[in-house]
Amino acid sequence: MDRDWNDSQPIYRQLHARIVVMILEGVLKEGAPLPSVRSIAAEYRINPLTVLKGYQQLVDEELVEVKRGRGMFIHAGARERLLRAERERFMKEEWPKVRATIQRLGLSPEELLNPRPVRRSRATR
């Protein structure tokens, strides 16, 4: 996990987003434990309550389950649920913009699948 935080959103949301990416990328597998609140707080030098708030969002979204006395674990089916939601978001929010750009530039499917480097003219070198 990246050690740097930015000012664009609260740290607990950034922590939540990083864990979601780790689940999507398979770094954190279903059934795997999350690092303890204390260890994350110490390692990243953030308040334990901030870590707990980020973790609680994951619990509320049913991506993580709490096993009393044992810790927090990635919930079965979490990755598939995240993939489904991310695909849906992409198709609704991102794809229309990408499609419009493709059409505006007149790109063919062949050009998209086999991109070639663009040659710059002498004037732009």
C-alpha cells in the first residue's frame, strides 16, 4: 500500500479505496485477514480511529467480515461483487466518454486493437 495520502479526500476514504483495489487486483484474497488496525495506524502514522472508520466502511459494504476475537477478513464473494459494481460503473460513466472520443477521432476497431506509434512531423520535433 502507498504510504502517501493526499488532501483531496479524507484518509479513511483513501484507505478504503486502496483496500478495494487490493481486493480487485487479488493482492487480498477472499478469506484473508486484514492487517490489524494498530499495525496499519503505526505503519502509516495515522490515527487508529481513522483506520477503524475505513475498515468499518468495508464491513458496512459487506466486503469484510468481523470474526470476534480473531480480526477482520475479506468476505467470500467480495471480489466478484466489486468487479460487478466496477464494470457497471465503467459502462455507465466511463464508456460513453471513451466511445465518444473513439467516434470523434474516427478510430477503427483494428486501430484500437493494434495501435501504432504516431509519427511526429518535423515541425513538432
